[in-house]
Amino acid sequence: MKIKKIQKKVKATLEKHNYTRDSDVYLCYHIWQDEIDADIDEVSLGSFLARWRLDKVTHPSAIMRARRKVQEEYKHTRGAAWYKRHKESKRVKKEELDYGN
């Protein structure tokens, strides 16, 4: 699946389900639920893995990569974890790595 199409799905999911903004597990769950076109809770592991092998569901790393890009470009899709992570990153760069001094 093309990355732009994945980003569009991810953005829509982040906008619809706020709790997916801080959880890649929930984000993948919702994306896969749409792709499987069945109740994901009723799909066997074997069936799910067969779909994954046949590229019928998006790889989780592609979903997470798309989430990072979407949250970078669209502030309203960011969750509390995004702000916490970026605040900590700035602190480490300044205090521990001595960047910006």
C-alpha cells in the first residue's frame, strides 16, 4: 500500500479516536479492523497472519511511520505522549548532549 494512502487512513483514525494518538497498539487495531472487513476480535491468529503474509493488512511499522509523519504535519492529531516525548528530547539535547549552548 502506498504511504500516502496509509497516512490518510492513519490521520482519519487519529481524528476519530483520540486515544489512538498515544497508543500504536490501538491505532493498529483500528486500521486492521477496517482492512479485515470483519470483527477483528473474531478473526483467528492464523487467519490474521495469513492476511498479513498476503499483504492484506498494513505492516505495523508502516502504520507507526505514517503516524509519526501525520503528527509532525498536523498538530491536532498529536497526543499527550507526543508532547512529553518532544519536551524530553529538547531537555536531553540541551542538558545532556550540550547542544544549543
